[in-house]
Amino acid sequence: MTSLTRILGTGLFACALSLSLSGCNKDDPEVPDAAPPDAGPVVELTDYVDVEPDVSCRDADFRQPRANCQDPASFDLSGCDLAALGTVEPRGTYRAILRYHAESTFGAGFRVGTQELPGTFLGLPLVRQQVDRAGFFITGEYTTSAQRVQRYALAGCRVPEPGRITGCFVRCTDGVPDYSGTFDARRMTRAQEEPGASVMRLVSESAVPRREPVDVYVTKGHAYVVSINRGTEAGGLTVYDVADKLRPVPVADLTLPNDSYWNGVWAKGDALYVASANSGVIVYDISNPADPRYVRALPGGPINVHTVFVDGDRLYAMSPSPNRETLLFDVGSPLEPQLLSRIIVPREDETSYPHDAFAYQDRLYTNHTQTGFVVQDVTRPDSTPMLGMYAFAGQYSHASAVGTIGGRTIAFEGGERFGAHLRVLDVTAPANIRLLAQVQKRTHTSIHNMVLKGTKLYVAWYHEGVRVLDVADPEHPRELAAFDTFQEFHPRSTDSLYQGAIGIRVPGDGYVYVVDLARGLLVFEDPAP
């Protein structure tokens, strides 16, 4: 998941915010799915292509707002379809794209609330909510790190289709309107399966108490779920005995003092490796799988490790700070990792860092956020030359999976921001990486993690839930099965981009293990064993 410090470097609006947004970009509506057969080369259109909503309420100059942040009558809605707005259900969770000119868009979330689950904007309580026959109007505010009060007011104008609202917004700082723009909001109702795809069978659901679960690893008949902080709730490790898939049993719940942002997890033999934002790689002894025992934290001292990946006797730990590097360990003795090297990717963007990586056949495929998807030769730990890179305007490379399909080395790559989706890349020749196909869901959502098993790709796709794709023909991925895990009125759901299915593992036991940020650990029958 993208943290606040990473978001703050990605655009004008985000730089002004002091709380977590869904990401933003100046090169950012709908990007087409994979090209049809015989359509020629697939064209890279970036994650989000800007389209201005068809609304009459926008200002000629976004720097000179006509509306204020208190009165819906201050918006010029004379050309709007207020009758359609009067049919909007007075509740729901929305993801919105706010736009104040062609070069500047950003993602934001809001909830039209109920008495049981109050309304929010950017995760904070709404100041005002009016969704009735008179129209659609909400306001939300927050205080910046400079102690300035900023309020956003959104006035609906049109309902282009059910579950979608377009309109105009204005921002006020300390009560003074300072800029305006348009918005396009889509309600996060049930994500639809593709034609011909089946609905996955949910076997069990286990809540993860007191924290926000983000990743899972399954070994020795146990599921190890790591969590990050949720408000004042400290993250940690929750262990489930999954011998009975219908009834997983929680057997351990671990935290460490002042060390609780645990974002990634992997295992090898009797060792469990946890990615900690506070102390690097935490090693646990799981020789007794129901009772993990702390061994040590590596490489020593305060260091942020965000994700981990094991390939054979090597452990890769991706570290955003302080040095924006990937740590390479020898884990021939799993409980005694030895640091071999620190891998650095040359970058022009000083905010870029290794978010995740996939190692395959002596090559390391690193998702280096703004720099792009980078391929390095890691045959020798002391020398890791760059072999190639796939990059495009507005990229935030986040996760990937790599394998051999039809004699070619194929990579599946995705970002993390609104509009981020699946890319299929031929990386056989890293110096000449080719885009083969793209698969996108709703523009307002983001893809997250993925697992490749043979010619089946399993994806945790946030609000789009779990997706299983047949990728035997890489140019034409085909959805086999899906399950929408996101519940907009779940008591732990929020209006954030980071909601729904986030972590996924397919250990080969006939089941798919998924972590949902609100619902916890979900176990499904594998639809494509």
C-alpha cells in the first residue's frame, strides 16, 4: 500500500495535503482493455487519460472561483440535471477524480453516510451532506500541517449513468475560495465479472482484529497475516491454523514495541520474514508454526523495508528509506540471513524507490515507482547491471509477476493509483521490452498484488476484488473467475483508494488466500487449479 510520505511527492494537490490521498498525476478517462486481435501494436496510454466531464457549472478560470464552500446556491447549476440528481440514493461510498485543469487531476474519496456509518471526505467527517430532491452537495475539511483550514465543496450537476455523478467543486483556504474545478465520481458498488467468468466460491472469512491487514503468506498449514497501523491500532502479525479451510483458527497475535508497520511477509523453511517500516527484515522462527519466536531484525538499526521476496537461497528486501535500495541476503541457512549486497537503481526522480520486486532466472524485476519497471542482472551479488526498463509518463510501478509462457519471458506489471491496471510485457529482451496487452477495470480504482501460477494470473485488485486470468495467450488475457470482496458499508471500510482485496497467495493446496483491508482473511476455492 502507498504510504502518506510517498503520496505527498506525486503532484500539486498532494503536496498540499497532510493526509493520505489516492494519488495524483498530471498526465492522467478510460484506458482501453487489451487490444483486439490483429489490431497492431498495443499503444501505451498511461494509467489515466484526461477527459473533462460534460458539466456546465465549471469556471472559465479555475483560479477565480465563483462559488463558495458554504452555499450550494453559489454554484451555477442552471444547466444541470437536478431532476436526475434527485434520484441519487442518499448513501454510498464513492471514488472521485477531481480536475482543475487539463494538467492536474487527483483522486479523492467520499462517503454519503448513514446514521450507522457517517459520511466522510478523504476519511474525515463531512461538514455538510445534502443528497435529496434539491440536488447533491457535500463539504469536507481538514487542517494542513501549516495549520490552515482547507474545505472542499462538491455540487452535483449530472448523472451520466446509474452510480455516477459529475459536477463541480471549489476549495477554500481559511474561508477564502482559492481554486475550483470539476469532478467525476463513481459509486463503489459491486464490481462485475467479465462475460463468461465464474464467481469464485468463498469458503471462509476471518476478521483480523485491531489493525489493517495487508499481506499473507501460507506455509506449514498456517496463514501468516501482517498488518499496518490503523489509527491508534498498532499493526503486527496474526497467525491462523488453516488445516480446516472452513474454520481457520487464530492461534497467535504478535506485536513489537514501537515497531508495528508490517507490510510484507514471506517464508522459507523454518524462517518467516516480515517487512517492517521500523527495523528492516524481522526474522521469526516458525519451527512450531503456531508459535512464532522472534530471532532478530536485519540488517540492524532503523530502516524501512516495505516488501520481501524469496527466490531459492536469496532474500530480496525492498527498502524505500533511508537509501532507496534493495537489500540482498543469502538465506541458505534460513534463520541466519547474511547480507550480500545493496542494490541501487540509477534514477532521475529523487522520490523514486524500490516498492516491490520479482526475481526470476538470475534477473531482478524491480517496481521502482516513478522510475519505472527495471530489469537487472543479479547473477553476481556484487555487480547488478541494468539490462532494461519499461517506463511511461505518470508511472508508479508497484508490483509484478514474471514467468515463461510459450517460450517467451512474460512480465505482468501494475501500478498503484487511480487508473492503475494490468500490463502484459514481453521482457525476453530486456533492452527492448514490448507491451503486449493491457487490462483495466474502473478508472477510479487501482490494481494491487498478483501471483502467477503457470498460465493463470491471480490478482488482488482493491475495489475490483479478486480476479483470475488465463494468460496462456499473453496478447489476449481472459478472465476466468472473480469475486468482489469490497463492502461499501462494512464497519471497517473507508472512502480510501486502498480498500478491498490487497494481498493474495496461491500455495497450491487448492485454495486462494486473500487479505481484504476491512474483512480480513478470505479463503476461496481455487477456480483454476
